[in-house]
Amino acid sequence: MFSVIVIIGEGEISEKLVEKPGVYVFDLEEKLTKIQGLDIPYASDVSLWVQNRNLFLGISRKMSLTQDKKINFEVYSPMYQWKGSHFDMVQKIKTYNAQKVLPFSIWDSHYLIYADRRNNKGESNIFSELYKYDIHSGQYVLHQKILTYGVKDVKHFCFFQRNMKEDFLIITNSNNTETKTLILKFVDDYFLPFQHIENLERVKEWLPVIVSPISFVRNTHKELNNKNI
């Protein structure tokens, strides 16, 4: 038994970094050892999840730089699968200034959503894309496009009510103070608009909290943790 720690870098990969981006293992002897490098510049988020007894790693990327040093927001974000001693890349998904990668499951189905903030045209009112795992191809395939407005964060939450399970996504839109956060409800295999919440001072994220039998969300203001690109 061991613990896997993944370190990513928000900017360019510099040789001056003491701890290079990569995969580290913390074993039973309490020794931290790097086992794999991850040369992925401008990463914004990382997620580890277990799916059908397999360990997966997803990394979202904010951007890349072209050869003439221009910013490119439309990049491919990688996904890896654990192979016993290292991660192998199994898929690349095109993203648009992705702020977050979120894996989640609903019953026996597995989903992956990227919080896509803007495209190369400078548009921030764009679709964030939800992917669903296809058991036949062994890949995540595009399942639904959700219109977002300068999205900063996305979270999944669920609760049980009267022996029924209900699943939701909360999309933190953050174009301006007038942009509303969107809650979507899972209905017949798709997420549909359920409720809008007025934003206060450009909320950075919402934290769903389930306290039976009550569900509520708490916001985090941008000033508390200002990370922008």
C-alpha cells in the first residue's frame, strides 16, 4: 500500500524548480520518491479518481504559448491511467482555458467535466463540455455542452430524499458581478437548469455542504484566493 502525490505547475516548467512537476509515491517507510515526470506547462487543476478498480489522473490546462510567444487558450488536457508503477496517457481532451477538471459518478456511469473559461476569440460565454465514459471504446466521449459565463469552478453534489438520489452540478460563473451562478439537476441522463444564484463580488467558488436533511452551498469570494490568467 502506498500514497500517490501529484505535483503540477501553473506556469512554464523551469529547470530552477526544486520540486519538478510529476508523480511522487509516499510508501510505508514514510519515504517520498519521485517515480515519473509530468512536463505539462500551465496546468490549472489535477484530479485523481478510482474507476472500476483502476486509478486515473486528469489534468486541466489553462493555455499554452505558441512559437512566437502568443497565448493559446485552446489546448489538449491529458488523462492518465495507473499501470502499477507509473501513469500511461490514455486520452487527450480539447479544452478552452480550463480552470478545473472534475470527475464524478452517478450510479454506474462515470463523467468528466472541464470548466472552460474562454476561447482564442476572447469569448467567455462559451460551452463547458461534459464527457461520459464509454465502456466499448474505453474513452470519455462528449455527452453534453453546458453554456457557461466566465466559469471559475464546477462542483458535483447529491443527496437522498425519500429514498431517491438527486444529483446536481453547481457552475460558478464569474464574468462580472451581474453574472449568476447556475445549479443544474440531473434528469434523464442530462443536466438541466434548476436554479440561479446571485453572485456577490465575483464569487470564485461555491462549496456544497450536505447536512441531512438540509443541503446548502457556501461561496468563496475572489479576494480570498486571487488566482487569475
